[in-house]
Amino acid sequence: MSFTLGFRGALTRMRKKNTARAAAIAVLFLAFVTIFADLLASPLPVLCNYHQQLWVLPNVTHPKELDGLSCDDIQKAGHVYLTPVTCHGPLDEAPAEALLPPMAPGHMLGTDAVGRDVFARTVHGTRTTLSFAVLSTFVFVMVGLFLGAFTGFFGGTLDAIVTRAVETMSSFPTLVLAIGVQAMVPRPTVSTLFMAIVLSRWAEVTKLTRAEVRLAKSSDFALAAKALGATPLRVLLNHVFPNARTAAIVSATFGLGSVMLAEASLTFLRAGHDNSVASWGEMLSEVRDNPTAWWMLIFPGALLIIAVLSFNVLGEALRDALDPRTRSDKNTP
Amino acid sequence: MFAYAIRRVLWAIPTLFGISLVVFLLTTLIEVPPPADLGKVDPENVLAEEDRARARFVDLPRFFNTQPLDIHGRTDEILFHLVADDEQREVAAARLARLGGAALPFIMPQIDTMPAAAKSRVAVALAPVAVRMGQGDAVALRDPASAPIFWTRYWDEHSTDFTEPSVRRTVDRLIVRDSTQRETELSQVDTFALATVIEAMPRVTDLAALRRLMSVAARASGRGIVPDEGAPAAAFVRAEEDWRSWWFIHRSDYVAYDGATKVAASVTDTRYGRWMLGAVTSQLGLSTRDGVPINEKLIARAPVTFALTFIAMLASYLVAIPVGVLSAWRRGKAVDATFALLLLLVYSIPVFVLAQALSGLFARDNLLGLAVPILTLTAGGAAALSRHQRGSMAEVLSLDYVRTARAKGVSTFRVLVVHALRNAIVSTTTLAGLQFPLMLGSTFVVEEVFGIQGLGWETLRAIETHDAAWLVAVVLFSAVMTMLMLIASDLATSILDPRARDTALHSGEL
């Protein structure tokens, strides 16, 4: 209840800022691309008739019967009613059409060194990067919130151990640790990357939450609740935790941007996942082999910058809106 | 001040332990290549497989060894299989041939009490050892009837040679002067001399003497590098490193533990213990990519990376502080807004995108070649720092003492720099500790894009070739460096801001 109220107030405050509004629109756009990636780029049509059978949304369901077919193949044996924006999958190679510049026929953003469509790869790369970032941020923020709240509130031996562990983990440069994990597992995949990111990030949120919880725990309202006979768990959940939550929400927003950045950096360094999925970082790394192919630098690069920028702006706006202590306009005379 | 410093440094000990534990657990992620399909059990294959496992200490338990094996334990185990004549006897015989002379003091006292058949099996198994020693007749040694007699006689004559002082004397003489006589004497005790010979290597400076020691060691152990006569000093360094790392793994094959070392061995003879000891004594092994010792590579690459990182950090402070002060002073004005927008944009550009774009624009083979990577690194760092500097400066500027100073008629410049900045700079300086690991990560990326041969460049080559030794070393090294930087920045803060120190001391955080 208090959550929704506090949040609604924050949203109202944020809506007044133009930059925050622009960032929110950019994030919604990325979410839209992520959700509807199959409608934007897929080798299969949206609606078609193939061998006297009507297929609805085969690009989403990927039925076995149409496996390996392209829009053109289906057109020959039936009829295509509605195609996606681009009739290419992110992994469809066409060596004959390698390194086409943008605005080439059939490839509006050009192709890469093995003839994969850059538009399709950018769109599906958005899906990979964003969903990866959302999932891993959720996990490490949850781990950090839980550990931080628990240890900060109850203290004791566990607190001492977790504090040392946090100290230890913050001694590892995030990127170096993630590279280490990715290079040492036998086969780097998306799931090992996920583990590497969570491993290198949980400590930061734990530290933050712990500090906030300790602060709120010694506040008058928490002491009053305790004096009124509230159980420790009730004090933690109803009085202390809501105050520590804002910090976690803000750091999750910043975290989304930084995880996207980390994922892209690692795949750029070819220490990310295998090539079974499209990703921005992998496209950017291909520019190293083909320095003249500027279109593989510009499009995913620009999207990455927009994504990171938006999450940073949003994070800052959220902090200003949710946390009165750090509101930046308080310093304005 | 000192109380704080000492406490801060002492608290680093558990952190160091934690770092070593995390890196150790990382090493357990490395895939062990599956054993080759042997078909029939060939003793040579079994031993080769065992060597591969031992090189990574996977034969040892992880954290605690209830039964650390030394030469004594190993010999007893071998004798058990030979006497029982079970299916492992061939492997046991091959193992015994390896252990060689060092095992004799533990075999000979027992051999007389054995049944005749077992006695000849043990004696025949020792035949390769006698061949290495240059003793006896090869045919007679393999004959079950005459072999035990040979060994009993040999032990009667030579048992006094198998003592540490006697071997040490011989080794000392061999170091001083080239002598075939001494070399023969050492080869007669076979692997028993290895401990003294190899442990003497580091204090020998004369290359010819070092070469004599290495050839004695190579004859006894049947492996290892002996550089040619007149080979460059670097070849000797390489060979010595090779002997040192081999001895680190195989010492317990040739040396008996006494009381105290046996107790210590239950901790040190574990995977974690061996790995940790290796890291502390900088025996990080050889790079599997090109066979260069990891130490040598670290010494060659680390200065490049750290120079880049520190120069970039310094440069970003030099940019960030004026920009931060300026935008805090003109806060809310056009200058502030412009800087804010610009910095947010620069801050959000991933370093590798910037590096990739800039590396395409500038040629690499002139002075710009070094300026552009530094510029790339500085951009990101400066953006983050100046945003922070603006915040802390704005906070200080709204304090009463600043207003008082202005009211007294102090010039704007003096108020900004002398009054306000002195206080506002503290928290920005503190950030150096947190900025360092980020900058180090960025340096790795920049090195790769611009082809600068530092730690990052080397690491990415190591990824391509699965060079685990290097990866472990680099993760450990950068974690320790980061920890030192964090301590340094905490100490710097405590000097600049005594309040922070007192808070830390009294809140129970330290």
C-alpha cells in the first residue's frame, strides 16, 4: 500500500521532467522491440497459406512444418498475406549478400560479413540484451535486498561473514571477474554469463541495502514500533524495509544499464555467449574485422548508447523523485 | 590516525583470504580434459595420466588432507601391491622405478622380512633404478634369483651414502668444481639427491655449476631441461623456473615428512593449500599459450596497463575538478545545463564503442597512437567524476561559511578554490578507490581495441587459447591491486577528513 502511494507520488514528480519523459519513451520503445521482435524481423511470415493450410503467426510459434523455409519459399507453394518488416532471421546466413551497405534491396540496414541482415540482428540483439539485463538485474537485486536487509537488521555472525564477503567481492573489478568466469568455464553460454554477472554484482546492492537498513533501524519510528511491542520481523518488514527499498529500486535502474553494458562489452571481447543468439556486442566486435563496415558500428552502438543513457537518466530521476535526501534541486538557490 | 591505519590494514587480511578463496573456486570451474581411452592398462599411460592430474593438484583433497603422502607412505603403498602381487603390481613397479633411490632407505630394512617371491619381485622392479645408477649387470638385475642378492649387497656397501649430510657435502663440492667423480657419486644415490640438488639451484650463480646440478637432477628424475653449454642466461632462468615448478608438485615423491611437516602437510598438501602456496611464492606456473613463465609475463605486461590506468585517472581528475567546480558555481545556468547534458552523454557511451569509433578515425603509428587510448579512457572517467564533483561542490557552496566568506568580500576565485574546494574535493578523492576497478576494466577493453600489449590484450589471447594459468593469475592480481587501492583511498580520506575516520572507528565498522 505504502509502496504504491510513494511510487505514484514519485511518478507525478518525474512526469514533470522532460529528460525523464524522453528516457521513459526510449525504454518503452526498447521494450516494444523486445516483445515484438518476431514481427519486426523473422524468416517466416506473419500470416500465410502454405499447401492449403492457413498459418497464423508462424514467426512466433516456429512450427516444425515450416522449419527452414523463407517467405519466398512459402510464396511459391501458397500465399503470404502479411510479412514481418524484414523477412530475414537474425541467424540466416547468405554468403552471396555479404557486407552490403544500408539501403541495399531487401536489407535496409545492410548485412554483415556472412550476409546476415543487420536490421534483424539489431532487433533480436535488443531482445537478447534487454531480457538478459532484466532477468539478471532482478536476480542480483533480489539477492542483495534479501542479504542486505537480513544482515543489516539482525547483525551477528552472519552479518560479519556477509560483510567480509561483500568486501571481498568488491575487490574484484567487475569486468575482469566476468571475463575470468567466462574464460574458465568449459563452454561460455548465456547462462554462465548470467552467473558471472550476478556473481560480480550482488555485493554492491547488499552493501547499499545493509547501510540503508542500519540507518532506518536506529531511527525513532523503528524504535517506537519496537517499544510498542512489534516483533522484530514486523519492524523489519513494515517499518525498516520500505525505507531501504528506494535505494534498491534506484540501483536496479542503474543496474539495468550497466548490465546491458557489461553484456555488450563481454560479447564485444568475444568472452560472452556463443553465437546461437544475436547480440549487439557481437555485431560491434565484427567491426574489428571489417573496419569499413560502419553500419555495424552505428546502429547497435547507437541503440546501446540510447539504452544506457535512458536507464541512467531514469535512475537519476527516480532517485530525485523517491529520495528527498538527495533531491538535486535542493541545492538550487 | 595510526590506530585507524593499522585497523584498516588488518581488516584486509580476511579480504585477502576471501579473494584467494574466490579465485581458487574459479579454478575449479576449469574443465579437466577427460582421460584418454587407454584400452589396456599400460603403466606408462597410467603414470602420464596421473602426472596431468597432479600438475593441477586434483589428486589432492580440496581443503583438508587427512593422510598426506610422502616418500615413506608412497613406498609402503607400492610394497603392499608388490608383495600382495595384485593387479596393480605393474603400475606399482613403474612407480617404484620413478621414486628410485629416495625409496631405498624405506625398502631395504623391510626386504629381509619378506617372503622370497615378494623379495625378488621388489628387487626386479628396482632394476631400472640400478641402470640409472650405473650399477650391476642389466641381465642379472632382471633375474629373480640374482636381483635380491645384488640389492642386499649394494645396500650393505652404500647405505651410508644415503644420508642427507653426505649428499650435501657432495653437492657443495660439485658446485665449486666440475668433477666426474662427484657426479658419479650423486648418480649412485639416484633420486635421493634430488631434494638437495634442486633446493641448491637458487643460490648457485655460476651458470656452469647450475648446468652440472641440472644434469644430475635430469639423470635422476628422467625429465627436465638442461640448457646447452654456453646457452644464454635467459635459458637458464627458464630451466630453473621449470625445475622449481616441477619440484613444487613432486617434492613429496622424494622427501620424507617429519613430525611438524607432516602436521603442516595436512593443510598444505591440499588443492587449496598448494594453489595458495604457489600464488604466494609467485610460482604461478607456465603459460600454456607460449610456455613463458606467468611471472615474467606479469612483470612485462602489468606496467603498461597500470601506467595507462593511472594516467587516465589523473587526466580525468584534472578535467573533472574544474568542470565540476564551474558547473556547481553556475548551477542552474546555461553552462551547467550544457555540461550536464554533455557529460551524461559521454558517461553513457560504452568505452568500447568510443574506442572502436576513435580507432577507426586516427592512425595508430604516431604520438596520437598513445594519446587516443588515454583520451578514450579519460572521457568516461571524467564524466563520472565531474558529476560527483558538481554535487559535492554545490553542497559546500550552500553552506554558511561560504556565504560569510563572500560577505567579507573575498574574491570569487578565492572562495571557490580556497574555501569551498578544500572541503568539496574530499569525497571526489575518495572515489579514486572505486574508480580504479572500473578504469582497469575499461583499460582491458581499450588495450584490445588499440592492440596495446598489456594485461588485457594478453588476457584476451589467453581466452582464445584457454590459458587457465594466465587467467587465474590476472584475476588474482587485479583483485589484489584493487584491494590495495581501496585501502589507499580509505587512508587518504582519513587524512583529508578526520571526521570520516572517527565515524569509522566508533561505529564498529572497523
